[in-house]
Amino acid sequence: MFHLCTRILVSSFIANVWAQSNELAAVRNVSSPLNQFSVRLLSETSDKAGDNINLALSPYTVWSLLSIIAEGAKDNTAQELDKVLGLPSNKESFRRNYKSLTKYLQEKADNVQLDINSAIFASKNQTLIRAYQTLVNNFYGVDIMPTDFKNVMQAVNSINSYVAKSTQNKIVDLIKDVDVVNSEVLMVSTLFFKGRWKLPFNDTATFSDKFYDESGNVKGSVSMMYQIGSYPYSFLANLKSHAVELPYGKGDRMSLIVILPQKGEKLSSVLRQIVTVSFDYVLNTLETAEQQFGEDYVQVYLPRFSINSELNLNEILHQMGIKDVFDPYEANLLGIFHHYLFISRVIQQARIEVNEEGTVASAAAAGSLQNRIPPPKFNANKSFAYFIVDKPTRSILFCGKVTNPNNL
């Protein structure tokens, strides 16, 4: 039996944070399983990482790449991937909707840039099944890149150049020599996002503040940004948490949603509960709040943070139910090659930076607060989770948590 070792490297970068109805409804049929996978991946990874490690994840790139692999899976390998990824057994409509989702996500928006790229680097000595090549190129936009893995240095440079170009040179050394030795196939999915706040933070208002653990003890200090403005804000009763939505750009296209557990609640418990109630609950609650209290102001205190995560996701995905594809004796990916393949590892390198870049001094809201009841305060001075969401498609693109102020 021939065992082909597949290296899967997933990279994403988020920096300097800043249709029609029928088609959009169909696209949301894709975003629903994506979001369910996203919150579960964050919850499982958070539990494994513990309270002292901050996290940056791009579940979209992991889900997308595994969905591409699922197209070439068979038997129990396919069943496990489909179940965990939330994919239908009949993928015809899913493929069309996935293609539409990608188109929506990459539509230009004011002050928001989003680039998504996927590639399969395959040994020149091995030929991907023609039908598989055509399918993943047409519906998933995958670039097929013939690569000489025997020339290790050339292969490394070729793959890293692709990733660097796709992430605006923010990730330049994703793989090393050891990642391509004895490899025949390497798959990469990248996501680059850059957004400017719709309502900018004033950097002169940023101050040093204490950051607390879940027991109320001081863990360290953070550079706390401050803004007051009209933001969707609500208490999430089913999650025992508060949530605020901070939009990017001028068209309310994409937003950063921050979820802060109420006093006495652990972030890990909140994340596990989101898996149960679904992320739609968060989105729907914030939409209702915006409709009912759209003109009300909220005081937002949010730490400036920068997180770089390099994670091997094999164990996490195994816990989630994806098992056979990692087993050289059980994996069945004969829809990709006429040889036996298995996944050696799934690696993600992700970065996020949230700061005041692009902000301008502004006091536009100050006069509106005179003679009014003080607005509610959203103070993220303890552990919180964050999600970057495309609102029209309701898709989670990026997520993570902040628990340790000393590593920001």
C-alpha cells in the first residue's frame, strides 16, 4: 500500500484593525455550518490552550481547506469530514453557494480589504485526478501549482512566496525545510483582512488600565482604548454575557463582535454554550438591539492587542470527530489521487492586531451626552472573546480570545 503524506498549512492575517435576497439566503446556508464549526473550533482550542494563552484563529480557512479535501474523500473518511464540517451529502448546491459566498466576501467595501486564496502544491511526479482539479478550481477557486518537492529550497521559496503575496507580506516564512521533505502535496489557504473603524478611536484617549482574571485578581495592565458612540449592544441572557458590535468602514459590511462574560462566569463556559445555542443567537440579539436602541450611546473600553498564534490543530480536529483522514491505514482520499493519501498535520498561523490606526481626533458625540442618563459601559478589562463577521452573509471569518494581558 502506498501512503502519501499530505502537509496542510493554513495561514491567515488580520492587521491594523480598522444580491440579491434569494442568493444571499442561499449563501447563508453555507455560513451556518461554517459558524457552527468556527465556534466549536474556538471552544475546543481555547480549552486546550488554557487561560494563559491568547488566541487568534481563522476558522474560515481551516473549514474551507477541509471542505476542499472532503471533495476527494470517500467512505468513512468522507462521512467524518461532512459531519464535523456540516456539509450535505449532495454537494451540488453547496458548491454553488460556496462560490457565491466567496464572491460576496471579496466584494469591495469602503475602508475594508479582504483577500482569500487557496492553492494545492502538487509534486510534478504525481497527477491529481482531472475531475477533482476541475471541480476545486471552478467552485473553490483553488490554484493548482506543480511543485518540485525534491528541490526542497525551491519548493519552500515557491510556497512561502505565494503565502507572502496573499497576505500582503505579513506572513513570509510559513513553512520550513522540514515541512516539505518527503511531501507530495501541500495545501494552503490564506485570508488577509484590513479594516478601519467606522467610528474611530482617538489615540489620545488610550490609557493604561488593569486587566483582571475571572476571579477578580489583577493579571497585568493593558493599553485601554476608549470610545463613546452608537453601537449595537446587548445582554446575552442565554450566554450570561454582554456583547458589543464595532463596525468597520462606511457600509456596516463587517464588524468586530466582542463578547464579555458577566461577573462570575468563565469565558470557557460561555464559549461552550455558544456551540449549543449557535452564533445566530448572538447576531440576532445584536440586530434586535440595533433596531430598538440604534440611537443610544455606549461607552466602549477595549484593549489594544496584537496576537500571533501558531497551532497544530490535529488533536483538536480529532477531538471534534475528524479521525480517519489523519490515519495512514484508514484515510481514503482516492478522489484526489489514484494513490493512498493521509493528512500528516493541519497547521494554522494567524495574526490579529487591533489598534487605533487610521483614527482621527473626534469629539462629535460629546455634545449629545449632555443632560442625559449616562450611557451603558462595555469594559473589556477581563477575559473576552472576539469575532470578525461579514454581516450580509453572517459569516465568521476570524475569532479568538484575550485572557492574558502580558502577551498582548
